[in-house]
Amino acid sequence: MNENDLIATHFKRLRTDQKKALEKLGIATIRDLFYHFPARYENAGPTGTISSATAGSDVTLYGTIRKPKTRKAWKSRRPIAEAWLEDASGRLKIMWFSQPYIAKTLADGMVVKATGRMAGTSEKLYLANPEIERTPVKPEDVHDSLFANASEDIERQLYPIYPESKGISSLWIYHAIKKCIASGVHEQMEDAVPNEMLERYHLPKLATALVWMHLPRTLENSQSARKRFAFEEVFTIQLLMARRREESAQKNALRVTVDREALNDFIKSFPFKPTRAQTHAINTIVDDFEKTHPMMRLLEGDVGSGKTAIAAATAYLVATSRPPNRKSGTLQVAYLCPTEILAKQHFETFISFFKDHPIQIGLITGSECRKFPSKISRKKSTRISRAQFQKWVANGEIPIVIGTHALVQKTLNFKTLAYAIIDEQHRFGKVHRQELAHKNGLTPHLLSMTATPIPRTLALTIYGDLDLTLVDQMPLGRKPVITKVLGPEKRDDAYTLLRKELAEGRQAYVVCPRIEEPDPTKELALQAKSVKAEALRLQKYIFPDVEIGILHGKMKPSEKEESMRKFTDGKTQILVATSVIEVGVNVPNATVILIEGAERFGLAQLHQLRGRVLRSSKQAYCFVLPESYGTSTRDRLNALTKAKNGFELAEYDLSLRGSGELYGKHQWGVSDVAMEALRNVKLVEAARTEAYAIIKSDPNLMEHGALASLAHKRESTLHGE
Ligand code: ADP
Ligand code: MG
């Protein structure tokens, strides 16, 4: 066995559905299997009695085997092995599907420990495909004490519980890994993390860590292994980031002429006084403009914190700078937006900022090209042909170009692109960033903007190649959204207020959680409100006379657009949606957001959802309705009413949420193990320091072969790249 062997080479009898499941889990090779880490461990002690086992739960039961036999399933004719398991409290059917040989290994009267998942209905419960171990406890030692006293005699063991997919159970993975470890293949794998580094941070070597991760004797072992793999991952990401940074430091920047007086005059013409945070961000960017290598900066600020004005002020300096060795023309700015609506909105905003200046502004989207000012009126923009637009951008006549991804297309060439601004950057991934950066072979200054509040350690990791500036202040006089966390008995209060707002012509969102529950038969998933069901319920029982629309990820793009348009046009008053509305939706007339199953969302995410109703000058409301209303849920959710900004919430979130609740892979392209480690500032900083030191001495990782291949693998999976 070799770590790079395909799974199918060593597990020959894989069914098609199992192959599909493995693919879905991202497991192709033996190595992938080893890196498929348990989400948690279960203590397989004498945890329960047969009569108390409930459907859907993971159990470990001690008992006596009765009447093992094999039969064929009635319809499918699939072979089934079955037996009864008996303890003093009752008896239970055990079934193994497609594993008839198991019955032969069991004998009537055998005392076993069975670990598996309860299946069936509460009337007809059975234990499905359990792990069976003969136990040293004899039935006569136990009497009718329900095995309670036997616990000391039995060696305690931790069972890993893995993320599963239909066809591949946690137990299957457990067995597969046991087989691999038995073959000794893990001993042959090369450890990419240098030995002295492991020693420095007291981390186990790869082979040890793999055993401790998958078959730990103690919880400390598994924690130590998790820490090691988290370090490995964060360190690898930091290597990539350090290299990118090193690369950009090698490049020359186009020199922007920094005329601070002119800049101040420009800012004075804004219809508002910039906040301290805005001024700070502008100054930081201006300082970057004066350096010899291109800026790479991430601007993080809550929705409404005024990032557009920061972009405009700094764009002004660029659009009034003369290119090197030229007597006419100016440097150019590209402003990339994720949607057409946003691009148009920014175009209009820029026009209002630049109306008194002789600077042309262009808009390019999939559907049109526009230029400001028009020939006829100094106050208006006109539509122009794509060819004309391309010509004017290529000869440098339009210094500021705002657009959607149409901006990135090869047909659009700039004469001297010196500044690239990317709005809502997490929606693009780094491909666009790099494409923009390489237009015409010059490396422009880069400003990435985002409203997604993420903890500092996460930013340091996934955006490690960027410098970070926070806009941690809102403009004065903004009415905060009135936020209330409501228990079940207060639900009607929310509906009463909602009705009042609707009567005044306003609109509302109702958000239902999307479930990331691996097992859809689990109770939690069944309880959770689905968008469709909730829309029906509201229509039928609560708001029969109101037009209700729905929006969720499973809808076709055209259906989504249609639904969005109806809501934007006011044809529907309530939009019941999943968290897809989190980004990009801007309906100023919507003043209420009601969030169901709120405890399933991260605080930062709830904060962003709430941002959807912040766009209006009217008083807005956010009702947070958890499904279960315990003290800890209430305390966590109440942070929403207290926190000053999204960053505070993101930090709080990271410190509070359990593993498996952080959705790292899903959202950021880092594993759950690494997400857990991001709570540990020291670990992240250590990984960063080590990575930068290595890149400094060996920029192309020539002397670190295993690290290079790890980094290479990483490059393709990180953050939507
Ligand atoms: P975001 O950071 O979400 O991109 P915007 O740039 O769209 O925020 O700004 C939101 C609103 O706040 C805009 O209407 C803008 O004109 C206004 N605004 C920005 N800065 C200030 C300020 N310093 N004082 C008052 N209003 C401001
Ligand atoms: Mg914005």
C-alpha cells in the first residue's frame, strides 16, 4: 500500500454509490482517506440500555447475541444478516445489509459490545450495521444491574465519528482507516513539516499524529493530533501567502502623484464629513501609493460603513496622476463589482462625487456600456457602443472604469491601469484578482473590499498576502436596527409589528436556515423550517392577504431572478428565503427581517443578514427567533444587541461555536480542524512567522520538496480559486 494509491486499488468491492460518496467526500487516494478527519469522538463506554435507545441516535450497547441468521430482503433480494441483542432492559433487532458473512461470526449467547446508529421508527427500532466486539464481561457477572458496574472492567475507547455521505458511513471509514494503519502505510508517508519545527511547538510527527487522530487512546492524544494538522494547514496556506507577497514585492508600482491638498479639497466636496475610520483608511492607502511596490490591501468594513467613498477618494488621486514619461493622459482605475446592480449603483455614486471635476467615468456590464459625462450634457451619462468603449479605455481617455466581470474580459485593454478596486471581493475568488492584476503586464495597486466580518486570525490566514485595514466605525446619525431576540411565546409580537410595517407599505424578509446536517433523517434536520413550508404556513395562518415570495439555493437562476425582481418591484411584500439574501440584495423599502432557527447561524452571518434592512433611512427591525431557547443560546444571540460591529461578533463567534459549526470548508476553503485552530492566535502567528522565514531563505521551496507539493495541492482548493 502506498499513500498515493487510489482507494479502489485496496478496497475492491466498492459499489457505485460508495464510489460516488467517496468522490463527494473528496477521498480519492489513501492519503485523502487519512486526511478525512473525525468530526468528533464518541466515548464507547456502557452508555445506554437497549430500552432507552432512540431512533437516529448513535449508541454503544452491551448485551447478548440471540439467534443470528442470514436472510434475503423481501423485495431487493439483498442479503441481510440479523440477530437480536438482549440486555436486562429489553431486546433489539440488529441488521447488517449486504454483509451476510457477519452472521457466521456470531454465536447465540455471545456477549458483545455493539456500536452503531439506531434506525427505523420508534415503533420498529433496529440497530443498523453496528460494529461488534466481544467483551470480557460475562452475562453472569452482570445480574440485572444493567451492566452499570461493569464499566470499570471494560477498556474505554474513543470511537471516531466521521463526516459521512450516503453510501459511505462513518463506520466504513473507520474500518478502512484501521486497515490502512494496520498495513503500516502511514509510517512511510513523508512528513512535510520540518522536524525541528514540530519539536519547537511540541507537535507529534505525521505517523503518530495520524494514529492519534483516528484511533486515539485518550482525548489528549486526539487534541494533540488536531493541533498538529491545524498547524500544518495554516502553515501551508501561509507559505502560499508569503510567496505571493514576496512576488508582489518584486514588482514595481506605477507611481501615483500624491497631492494631499487636492485630495483634501476633493473630500471636502463630499456631501458628508468622513468618519475617523474612513480618513484613516484613505491615509493608509495614500501611504501605500508612495511606496515603490504595488499595494495589496484588504479593506474590511460593515455594510454601510462608507467604503465607496474611500474608493472614490483614492481613485481621484490616481485618475489625476500623469503616467511616467508622458506629457498627457492619466493613470487608470478599474472598479470591479459582483453584480450589475451594484456596478450601476457605484457608477451613479461616482458621478455624484466627480461631477465638478473634468474626469470621465465609464460603466461596462454584460448588457451595456456607458460614459460620463455625455457630449450633450455635463450632468448626464450616455450609452455608447462596446467597440467605442473599448477604444476609449485602450487609449486611456476614460480614466475610471466601473463594471462587472465584463471588465476582466480580454477584449478590454487599459493603457495604464494603476489601481484595481474589487468590491465584495469574496464573491470573486483570486482568479479575477490576478487577471485584473496582470492586465497589460503592469501590476496595479490592489484594494479588495469586503463587508464580511471575519476574525483577525482567519483574515491573517486566508488573506495573508494582503495588508488589512478595518473600517470599524459607522457614519454618525445612522439609526441602528432595533434587534430583539424572542422566545417562542413572543413570536406574535414580531408578527404584530411586521403587520404594522406592511400596512405602511414596507416589505420584509423571513429567513430560514439552510441545513448542513450530514444525516437528513436526524431529528434536527426534520425540525428545521424549510423555506417552502414556512412560506405556506405564513400564507395560510398568519398573512393570508399578503403576497409572499420565496428564494432559495435550489431554485433555477431564472426563477431566482424573477423572485428577486418581484420583491424589488414591490409585487411581493414578504420574501421567505435562505441566507442567499445575505449578499447583494438591496431593497431599501424592506424594513423588517425575521430570522428563524437563528441559533443555526453564526453571529457574524446574522449580523450580515441584519445589514439587509440597514439600507433605509427608516427605522428598521430585526427579530431573532431561535428554535430552542436555552440560556446559552440566548446569551450568544443577545450579543447581537450589544456588539459594536461585525468584527466583534466574528471574534465572539469563533470563541463560542463548537467544532463542526464553523463551516470552514464551505465558506472559506479551510478545514474544520484549521478553523478550530484559528482560535489560537499564537498558533496562527507561529505558523505565519515560520512560513515567512522559509520563503525568505528558499522562495521556491527547492529544498523543501514535501512542503512544495503540499503547498501546490493547497493552491487549488483555497477560497474558491
Ligand atoms: P459600504 O461600506 O457598505 O459600501 P457605502 O459606501 O455604500 O457603504 O455607504 C453607505 C451610505 O453611507 C451611502 O449612502 C454613503 O453616501 C453614506 N456615507 C458614507 N460615508 C458617510 C459619512 N462619513 N457620513 C455620512 N454618510 C456617509
Ligand atoms: Mg459597498
